Amino acid sequence: MKLEDLQTKVGEVIGTSGWYVMDQARIDRFADTTEDHQFIHVDPEAAKASPFGGTIAHGFLTVSMLAAMMEAAIDKPAVAMSVNYGFNKLRFLAPVKSGKRIRGRFRLVELAEKRPGQWQQTVEATIEIEGEDKPALLAEWIFQHFT
């Protein structure tokens, strides 16, 4: 898809990913990788006594799923290179309990040429939790595209 064609979709949902299971094995691997072994993530017995009633995914694990979700959900623009530029905002709205499924929904907020050959794309990213009204997170995610 050409950037100019994508630009006509500002304000629209541009993709929704399939579902991803956030099982305990995924949570444990993330804990090992990041060295974040807080009991609410990795100790099912201790986590039962928490307000969550069981283990939950790390917030940063949930954020890290955005890349795979977006890759699966949208047509990539025809550019030489795209880079993650960061977030304007990121809010964790609900915990993702171990075993739940999540998916990403992406709405194009802005796409503007900042200088010749360099475009900035802002996407509202929502991670939904299957069967729950409240999303896990809401983020405003920024990319730089180079043509």
C-alpha cells in the first residue's frame, strides 16, 4: 500500500489481529528474559491471594505483543524502512490473566510527511481481552517511515 493511499484512512480502524493466548508458559519466558519474577506473574499459588485471583501477564509483555499483532493485522506501507519511534501515551487499563486471549485493534490517527521522504504515522493501539469489556491497554504508537 502506498503511503498516500494509507493517508486516506486517517480516523479509521486499519486492522485487527487474530487472538494470542497469554498462557503461563509465555508469562514465565518473559519473566526469565526480563528478570521480573514478581509473584503476581510467576507464582500461581501466591497470586491466588492477590486482588487478581491468579497470575497476570506483565504489562510490558502485553505491550511487546503489539509488534506481532500489528504485523498480522495491517498491510505494510510500501517504504524502504520503518522504525518504531515510541509512544505519546500508554495506559494499562485491565490486567491480562494467565490463560486469556488478547488481540490488537489499530486505528490510524495521523500520517504526515515531516520532510521529503520521511513520514510519521501515529496509530491508536488497543489490546482487547477476549470476553471482557475493558481493554488491557490503550496506546498512541508512533512510527517513522522512510521512502
